[in-house]
Amino acid sequence: MLLLRRAPTVILVLYSCILLCESKTVNEVRHHGRKFPDGFLFGAATASYQIEGGWDADGKTENIWDHMTHNEPCSTDDCLNGDVADNSYNLYKRDVEMARELGLDFYRFSISWARILPTSFPDKINEAGVQYYNNLIDELLKYNIEPVVTIYHWDLPQKLQEMGGWTNSFITDWFADYSRVLFEQFGDRVKYSVYWITINEPREVCYQGYGTNTKAPRLNITGMAEYMCAKNLLVAHAKVYHIYDQEFRATQGGTIGITLSAQWYEPENENHAEAAETLLQFEWGEYAHPIFSKTGDFPPVMKEKVAAKSAAQGFPRSRLPEFTAEEIEMVRGSSDFFGLNHYTTYLVYSNESLEYDAPSYYDDIEAKLYHPNHWSGGASVWLKNIPWGFYKLLTKIREDYDNPPVYITENGFSTRGGLDDDDRIIYYRGYLNEMLNAIEEGSDIRMYTAWSLMDNFEWMRGYTERFGLYEVDYESPERTRTPRKSAFVYKEIVRTRALDFNYEPDTTVMTIDEGH
Ligand code: GBH
């Protein structure tokens, strides 16, 4: 009776609470944005060949990008190269200043192998090269910005290429020797844990550089060279992981892992679900499965398909090299985090007809990928703005690999230049929002990195496509860097640790906030 009489009041209280609480969260989201988790880190990234210049300064020797752009200048769209690029070799203090303006927690950059080891080997260490990165690291630490250091971002010393590069299994030692020098030289910064990334985007190194001609060294031997590269690269990475783990971690306390490029592959319709899954396993499962799955080794579907095709084509063994049992164990689990570079999504359909020259990578896959005409995107033909693909990818990583810690080490958008980059802002907000959705559902995502801090040498596209939060003026000898509108928006996200779709920045002056 009592209960019954009270029921309306209870209901009323509950009801008004629901109203109040609801409107409060809605308002909070509207005015302050969606919060990122406590401890979440924000940064921005660059890579040595894309920004440094100083291609032959102070003892640095030639790498595969110097070699290609000097010998075939118009291999890039604008026939330009990275000889000077953003001149960060001299202007690194300005780069750190920009990181301070943005209020970044960390700055991700890469080290040039040929700048540190001019002979490619540790018989000679180039002091000037070591000094350059020491200066950069010290400048970052002075302002509490953590270094996230990529050991290899595509600029292999030319001499090693002439000895086969990533197709020569000796590279596992060459890469290990080089990495050990870096741990010895740079790993000791007290109090700060350095984050190490062994290799940036194996898929681009191997497929684009060895399987096709779309990146140096442009080997263009598909169905063969990219698989040899993949095996050696994974073993090289794992060797370095274990060296750090056994010889340096106890005293230096950093974390170390690999960064994979992974796009989302959506089946055109449910009839193509298997094709999409197969394609995904070739595109990035090739590297993720050996490291992050419970069983290790290349993905089963990949082993089966390449072996079957190889046999039918008359090869005495599979064109996909095998790992030994020992190598499988060494590679499995060899990353403290899943470093993820993500930009875009493709649709996939199965395609068994022989449209490709065989053997080839896509003939092995028997699927094709494309972007529908109505998808809009950036200045790069391959870059469509499809935020939901990011969510699906993050969910897949969580489900397939037992929710590893994920570091988003690149995500970003290209334009043809200009300071009013609303399309880039829309892209960043959309992708960050989907990342938050994945976090809400349990994905263990710990950091986010914008590509890029500033415009830079965009590989085969030269300087025609711009990814920077800061615009770089290549006409000026100072390579003047100017913040775009997106820089102000990113700064506000980092400052408030929240995503507010309605924030309109005042873009008149960029300042450094207190504490940076
Ligand atoms: C990153 O790669 C790089 O790490 C970075 O150096 C680069 O500046 C940045 O992105 C922007 O491009 O040519 O058929 O393989 C991104 C990787 C490059 C993967 C373009 C997809 C297009 C399809 N992506 N690639 S294809």
C-alpha cells in the first residue's frame, strides 16, 4: 500500500532525473565535447627522409631515396626530391616549437640509418649524425615532450640495397646491429621512457618497394620479392625486439613495437565477405598474424593460397617462404603494442578470373579492391574519408588479437595546400569520434598521432600532396612553417582532452600555453 502510494513520486523523481541527467550529458557533449580517457596521449609524426634534408651533410651517405631521386629525377610527380625538404636538419628547434604550440605529449620522428652509420655497419658511427638526434631529443625533453622514435621509415642505405636489401636474409643482422647502436646512443634518457618503433609499415616497404614500382627501390617483382621481404623483415623486427627486451629494457624502461599500415576492407556485399577477409589477411594480416595471433606464422589462408597457386604454376615450392619453428616462436608476441597507421577504407569483391599476370600478389589473393565514385576524400587518390572503417578495423584488431594495447601512430588527410583546411578538420573529427566509439566498447587504445606535424616530401607525390597541420613554404629559404586551421583545432583537442565538433578556432595568433 505504502509502496503503491509512493510509486508516482518515485516515478516522478526517476523521470525528472532521467531528463536532467540526459540533458546534462547532451549539454556537456555539446559544449565541452566527448572526453578522451585519462592518460591518453596525443602527438604528431614525421619521418627522416621526408623532412630532414641535409642529404649529404656531415658524413651522411646515400640511401635508396637519394639514389632513386638523383638517378631518375622524374620518378616523383614534380621531379623533386628530399635533398633539402623541410630542412629540419637545421630547423629542428622550430619543429619542437610547433610541438609546444600544439601542446603535444609526444613527437614521433624517425632516424636515418645512413646518417648514423655511413658505411651501413657499426664499424663507424657518425658523431655529427648522433649529435643531430641528441639535439632533437634533448630539445623535446626540455619541454616534457616524449620522443617516439621510429628506427626505420623506408630510407635503407643504398649499399645494403645493392646487396639485396630486405630480400637478403643477412639484413636481420644488419638491422639488429644498427638498432643496437640506437639503443646505446639514445635509449638512456633518464626518467623518460622512450617509445621505440622498429619498422614503419612493412606492407609499404615490401609490396610497394619490392612487389611493385610505387616506392624505392622499385623492384617490381610481384608474387615473389614482396614475400621474401616480408619474412626477412619480420625476423629482423623480432631480433631487435628481443635485443631490447634482453639487453636494454631493464635499465632503460622503454616500450618497443612495430607499426603496421592497415586499411579497412569492406565486402561489397555479403557474398564477398570471404574475399574481403582473404584480402585483409594478405594486406596486413601478413604482418599482424605472425606477431599478434596466438599461433603465430603467416595467416593460414595466405599459406594455403600461395602454396596452391605456386604448385599449379609449376614452382617446386611455395613462393611464400616458410618460417622455421624457432622463427615462428621468436616473432610471436614480439611487440609491446600494436602500432597502427590507418587512413582509409576500400570495398572488395572476389575476382577469380585471370586478369593479372601470374604469378602476382593480387592473382594469389583472387580479390579486387576499389573506391566507389561517390566516396569523397583528400588530394591523394587513395585517401577517402570513411570514418566508420576506422571503427570496424579497431574492433577487428580487438577481437582477433585479444585486445592488444593499440598506439595509433599515424592518421591524417591530404590537401593541395592552403591554410583553411576544413576538410582536414572534418576528417580528423570523424576519425577521432570513431576511435572513441571503439574505446567505449573496450578497445585498449592509448595514443593518437596526427600525420603530419607539417607538410613534407610525400614520396612519389613529391610536394604535390600536403598532409601538414602546419603549411611549409618551399619557396622560402627558411621553409617557413605556418599553422593551418586544423592545427588550432587539434591544439584545442589536446588542451581540453575532448572532441568538440562545434569549436571554431580563432586563427589569428598561435601561442605556446603555459607549461609547454
Ligand atoms: C604513410 O603511409 C607513411 O607512413 C607516410 O610516410 C606517408 O607520408 C603518409 O602515409 C601519407 O601517405 O599505393 O596501392 O598501395 C600510408 C600508407 C600509402 C597505404 C598509400 C595505401 C595507397 C594504395 N598508404 N597506399 S597503394
